Amino acid sequence: LLLVEDDQMLAAGIKQGLATAGYMVDIVESAEAALDAMTSDSFDAAIIDIGLPQMTGLELTERMRQRGQTMPVLMLTARDALQDRVQGLDAGADDYMVKPFDLPELLARLRALLRRSQAATTSVLTLGPLSIDTAARQVLVNDQNLDVGPREWTVLQYLMLHAPKPVSKEKLLQS
Ligand code: CA
């Protein structure tokens, strides 16, 4: 993960929390440094503070999107200002959090972002011991191939795409 935050204390705290949850985190303190980091390394997601020195988090996100950078962006805003949140999403952020925030919520939002981007870029969906390859139409349980019929496949795929949310019987029948 790339964390773009000029408040060193806060950045260190967030990094520690993310590291405890198993993420590898690089911290940069400016938008310029973030753009540099993105050209030499690839990241699964970026957490970007809106209030950065010189180039703001908004401009950074806009630049990234203009460059075709599609990684999920979680924006941190200091104020509970509607304008900031609207501008953040318009600039290309996928989600935002208002400071101060609780770490468990940051982790949950991050997991959701990563899950969505993973589903969009790979054809393999994984849930515990179960994984399905939507391109190859293959189902694996603990890496063992499992034969499923066409109807079972359709149901399984629909459930996997929506996991961990429950799916109503009506929705399932409709699909
Ligand atoms: Ca800041």
C-alpha cells in the first residue's frame, strides 16, 4: 500500500496498524513523492491525505487518473466538509474517511476496495478454501478440482461475486 500523508505521527500510526493487519506500507509525505513512487513501484491501493503541502491530495488523484493509474484510492479528509468529500470522489477517489477515524473502519474500507479491484482485474475469486475462475469456469476447493453443473456454476458465481454479503432468494432467482 502507498500511504501519502505529511503528518508524520499520524502516518506512523496508520502504518503500524496496517502492518499489524498484514499489509506492507510505504509512506511518502508529498504528492510529488507519491508520483515518483508509483513510477518505480506498483501498489495495490493508495491512501491519500487531501491536505498535502504544495500539490493537494485532490490534484494527486486527478493526475493519477489522467495517467491511467487505476489503483483504488482511499482519501483522508481532515474536515467533515461535504465539499471535500464530493471533490475527492469527483477527482477519482474510490472512498474517503474523515479524520479522526478508527483503524478497524479504515481496514474494513480498505478490504472492500481491494476486493472490488481484485474482482475487476482477475478472473479468480477466492473465499477461504474455495476459489472459482470465472474465465475458465473452474471451481477449486483446497486446490482440488470440483465438477459442478451449469446451474450450480451460475449460483456459485453469483454468490461469490457478492460475498460476504448475503443474497436474497429473489435476487438469485432473477439472475
Ligand atoms: Ca495533511
